[in-house]
Amino acid sequence: MTVELLVAVTASDDDVEELHSLYSAIIEDDDMLSAGKGVVRGEPGADTLGAEEIIRLVLDSPELWTAVSACVTAWLQIRKPNLKLKLTTRNGRTAEIDASGGKAIDEAQVRAALEIVRGALDEAP
């Protein structure tokens, strides 16, 4: 099943810079080569003046979900950013990874957030 996953960065000092840093990590990750990916304009957020940028990933295999989990975890551990990542699928399922306040995030937390958004897909008829 092919899934479109949208990733937004919020609550950082510079959401756009953090988003582009994460996107760079994704495009440089060999395990993410087969994923469709891009930075696109999202809907305006409640606290933004214009449309925000988001990362759009097209995932069509279980291996890509694993690759996303590993890539995001590695990026969070290297950067140690003060931010939140919002994960959303087109069916509206949403999860958040909260790395604010310097919280250490491990792969189990990232995987759990991905399973939340993916769970609705597995339950779909």
C-alpha cells in the first residue's frame, strides 16, 4: 500500500531551517532512495502568517517506514533540536514527536509515532 506521509516542524527557533535540515538528511540517506520525497507548501498553521513548508514522503513498502524511523531518529540525536515534528497522513491521522526542551528522543519513540499514523492505514477496509 502506498502512503503519503507529511512531516512538519513546529515550535523551533527556525522551523524552515530545521525542516530543510531534516529533508537534507532524508535525501542523503541511502535507505530512503526509493521513497518519493519533496518539500511542499502546506496549509497555513494557526501561528503562521502564510503557508508553511512540509516534507512530503511517499512510502510504498514496510522497509521505507523502517528507514524513515531510523533516519528521523539519527537526525534528532545528532542535531538535538528544540522542536516538535508533526506527522500526518492524508486520511487525517496525526502524531507528534516532542523534542522540545532538549528531550532525548530514541528510535522506539519515533517508531511509536509512525505506528500511530500508520495504524489507521492498516485498519482501513
